[in-house]
Amino acid sequence: MTLFLLSIMVFLGGQVLPGNVGRAILGPFADQRAVDALNHTLGVDRPLLAQYWGWISNFVQGDMGTSYIFRSPVAPFVIDALGNSMKLAAVAFVLVVPIGILGGVVAALNLNRPLDRIISLGGLSVTVLPEFVTGIILILIFGVWLRWLPISAAWPRNAGFFTQLYYLILPSLPLFLVLFGYIARMARSGMIEALDSDYTRTAVLKGLPWRTVIWRHVLRNALLPTITVIATQTGYLIGGLVVIETLFRYQGIGSLIFTAARGKDFPMLESGILTIGIVYAVATLVADFLYSVLNPRIRLGSDQ
Amino acid sequence: MSAVQTTSPTPDDTRKRGPLAEVLLSLLRSGTFLTGFAIVMFWVACALFGEHFAPYDPLADDIINALAPPSAEHWFGTDQIGRDVFSRVIVGSRDILTVAPLATLLATVAGTALGLLTGYFRGLVDDVVSRILEAFMAIPVVIVALLAIVALGTSKTTVIVVIGLSFAPIIARTVRSAVLAERELDYVAAAQLRHESAAHTMFVEILPNVIPPILVETTVRLGYAIFAVATLSFMGFGIQPPSPDWGLSISNNYGMIGGGFWWTVLFDALAIASLVIGVNLAADGVHGALND
């Protein structure tokens, strides 16, 4: 449903946007006949419904159309960019999920003590800051003053895994900061609730060691809601990628959309956004699946 | 006679003002709220009267003194065409503090109306509208904004409408769940028995009782609106030159960051950071005061 709505929005955006695609590409002084001819080649003079059907059925078959600017198929650009973005997102996720959960758990175990205050307030403060603001400040500190990390994410050609990783640390940090607060907050409230519950009291009163209670009874229940939050964060993460990739001049899906939007390259823009929509839908699905696997109270029908 | 007249309104008055005064009092006792409120008020003052105490004209260039580092003359240095960064940071609060609150206002009005409708009527209206709103919420705001702004062209109005409409579903969801609880109460049944119109029941009877959650959601959204406006301006899709807007200034100057001209971006970044954190601290305070 979301994907369908998104595809319609994207498509309408792509249609309403230019008014006249041929005119937008050839400029205001081009001959009218040339404009008409180009419009016909691009197929934008057909009825809207026919265009939508043609576009969406081609997209499903993996044909994303031809870029107006590069005059070559869009798909390789989108796939390349998606791969790059996934590397960046993966670095951010690998850092933020364990550290965010750890932060929330530590805060909950030290409830209302100074350590909890620092984690909660610090997490809240960094989470609400726009990525480009934390990005700029981090670039200044680590890239310009300390000169520890490169200020652009464009690594040299044929760079190995660790070189790429080295170039990705700085761009992933703003994403880390934005996500950290949410994940830590969810983990903290999940922990507080679980620590306060009857089954925890029962486990403690049974005489189980504290460590076992935390690991087997509290954590498992506390982290369930956190998983859902992490999945919904993919949306924020993608929004953040557009900004971060522009700031660090990284060739990812975010900067692809941004460049396409600026250059009015509609097939590129439409495919980029729809691809992101699909990634988002898949992430939500995976989260639902994980949730049901980890939560014994929700079992899919066939299990019984 | 006169004594009766002066005393009779008082009990009524305290009953009406009681909860409000209590909320105000607990706001004034909340350090979080006061800190945030002070920061926000500082920037509001800058937005309103900034040009009177800014040392230079924020738009006046001075090529000979371009890219001067901070000094006694230019506290925050000058940018690439010699404009005084300190003055630009002060006056730069104006556009974001106009656009973000207006967007939030639009989101609140539209979201409240939608939330009242879906919560009150339930059934088919609720199902259809809620599904559409959910689908909308799944799409990142930046993407919606990018599409709409490329489609409609960049202007302050576009930014306000885009951010306002993207946030409306979130407010609608909060209002809806509050209305769902409210509509089961006796006063709503009484209004329905009096054959009041649906509009009257929604807006005159229910609305005043769901104000607290709306207020909390609005203050929280204001923080996100500032986040979104700043980001869009940085991307070049928000506030347009020659405004000394913070996000815009950063976008114009960050290309030279490798050359060590840190003062052209750092102060704008800190300004955005302080405003966003200020609004969020205040929102946290409001949330605490209304939920005690």
C-alpha cells in the first residue's frame, strides 16, 4: 500500500514537475519541433495512465528507464549508488545498535543516578540535532583540527576494505548520533518496564543469580520493542543519507536523488525514490519477522 | 449586595484557572523548561530586533576583508565576500523562526481536524483516512519535501506547506487516540442526546478536553520543524539567498572547510544546535508539566 502510494506520488511528481520535459532539457531557446520530437522519443506525450503503467511495469522487470542527463540506462547508477549507501548505513548500524542498546541498558540499571542522566540527556540532545550540523562540527574537530580522518568520503580507486572503512567512519558518525538517542531511549524504557515486572521479581525470589536474571529474563523482554524502533529508524536513516552523502560528497543513493532533483532528471529521481521505498518496506518486513521469532508469545499459525 | 457580586465569580474562577495555574507553576519550577525557554527567547529576540544590535549589515559585502579570521573587529570573522559572520548569525534566526512555527501551526490545525474526524466518526472514514496517513508517515520527510519542492518550485510557502502537511498525520494520530478515549465519556453522550451537530460535539465539546496532548505534540513537532527547515535550507531547497539563514550559510561555505576557514560554518552550526536543543528542552518541560 505504501509502495503503491509512493509510486503514484513519485510519478505525479515526475509529471507535474517539469511541465514540459523536452523544453526543460533543451532550454528555452530550442526549436519547438525539436522539443516535440524529444518529447515523443521520451514518451512523455502519451496519456498519463499509459505512461504510469509503462513505467511501473518496466520497473518491476528491472528496467528503470533512461536518464535524461546521461542518456543511458538508470539501473546501473541506482544499483551502484544503493551499494555505496548500504556500506555507509551498515557501518552506522553496526556501531549504533550495540552501543545504543548498551547505553539504554546501562542507563536503566543506574536509574536516576548521574550516569543515567548523562546518557538520557546526552542522547536526547544529539538525537534532535540535524545530521549536517553534527556532521560539520565533527568534520571540523576530526578532519580539520585534529586531521585524524578524511573530510570527504570519496576513497581512492581500488581501495581495500579497511581503507573504505577508514573513509566511512566520519560520515557514519552523524547518523550514529541521530539514531543513538532513539535506540538508547527505547532500550532504557524497555529495561525499566522489564525490571519492574512480576516475572523478574519471581526470578529474583527463586534465588537465581542477578546476572542470569538480567540475561535470561530481563534483556530478552526489554529489547523486543527496541527491534521495532530500529526498523522504523531506517526511514530516518534514509532521510539522513541524502544529507550526509551530499555533505561528504559520497556517491550513494541519497546524493543520486539530490543530484537528479537538481538536474530535473526524472527517471533517475523516480527510480531512486522508489528503490528507497522498497528498501524501507523490506526493512519493516524483516523487523516484523525478527520480532515474531524472538517473541515466543507471537507464533505464526503453522507453529502450533 | 456588592460583596456578593464580587465574591460570587471567585469559586468559578479558581475552578477554571486551577489546572492552568498549576501547569504554569510546574513549568516555572522545571529547570529543563526554563533553560530551553530562555534559549528560544534569546533567538526570538535576535529574530525580532537583531538588526538593531548587530554590529554590521548582515548583507553588506567587503571584499578586501574577505575570509578574515575572528578578531576584535569581527568577532566571528568574515565570510568569502567579507560579510560579518557575527551579524549574519544574529539576523539569520529570522527566517527559520518564521517558517518553522508557521509549518508547525499548519500541521497542528490540519492534524487536529483530521484526528477529530477519524477519532469521532471511526468506521469507514477512520479506516480509509488512517491507512492513507500511515502510508504517508512511512515515507521520509526529506524525500517528500524533495519531490514536492522540485515539483512546485522553492519558496517559503512551499517549505511551510510541505513540512506542515508531512507532520499533520503524526499529530492526527495523537489527537485520534485522545479522542477515542474522550468520546466514550458521558458529556459526549449528553451532547449527542441534545442533538448537537457532529461539528459542535467535536469542536466545542471534545476539542477543549484534548488540548494537553495537542500542546505537547505541537512543541515536540516545532523541534522537528526546525530540524527539517534547517536541513532543507542546507540542501538548497529551503530558504533562498540572500537571506543570512544558518543552514543556507553553511551550505554556501562548507566547501572551503578543508582550507581551515572554520569560522564561516562553526557559529551557524552552533546556532542551529542551540535553537533545536532549546526547543526540545522546552518541549520536554511542557510534556512533564502536563503529565504530572
